Amino acid sequence: ARGVVTGLTLTHGRGHLLRACYEGISFGIRQILEMFDDAEAPVTRAVGVGGGLRSPVWAQALSDITGRTQLMPEQSIGASYGDALLAAIGTGLVPSDTDWAKIAKEIPPRAEHRELYDELYRTWLELYPATRAQVHRLGELT
């Protein structure tokens, strides 16, 4: 996977780049959630897992950008934990209704950030088609 960072100036530092990564990934998650909504298969529960979401900045940005409350479980090991649970359910070691994600905290979206993130999201949606050829060409060169 490759990406593009746009809008950088000399006043931006490492923290801005990290936040841009958080926001870009969150915009991608929002796009996927909207596809589920459009397919009339809405995602009704968002449980944040994995190392990255231990960052309160990313967890809040994800909530703000998607407009959905992030449920943060007590156990946030991530994919390996989920894989083990699915294997245990599949082999009958645990029942399929096992509640593996006991929620420790909820992170609601902040309404005051919605308008800005909606505008940034619309711009983000335009970026891939506008830069696709250049990104693929760069990928061939490096």
C-alpha cells in the first residue's frame, strides 16, 4: 500500500504527520462503514482493538471522523486474540455467543468536530482518483 500526504508546510512536525496517518486511516474506515450502510448491512457496533488504538488521539479521531462511538474493550490484543477466539468457536471449545469484548470505555464522537471532518473527508475521497496514476508510477520506480 502507498499513500499521499498533502498540505504540508514548513510549520508541520512529526506530530502532524502522525495525526495525518491516524486521520487517513480513519477516513478509509469511514468509507468502508458507509459502503456497508449503502449495502443495507450497517455496522451497529464499533469495537476498537489493536496497538494503534491504544492512542487516545487516534481513538478520538476515529470516533470523530466516523461519527460512531468507539467501544474500547478491556482486552485490546487485537487480531491474534480474535483469531484465537474464532478458532475456539469454530472447534466448539467456546460457545458462539461468547462475549470476548468486555467494554472498558466508550469514546463518543465530538459534535464540534463533525463539520470540519465532513469537509476533510469529501476532499479525501477526491484524492485517490486524482493521484492514482502518479502513485502507481512512483510504485513502479521504487
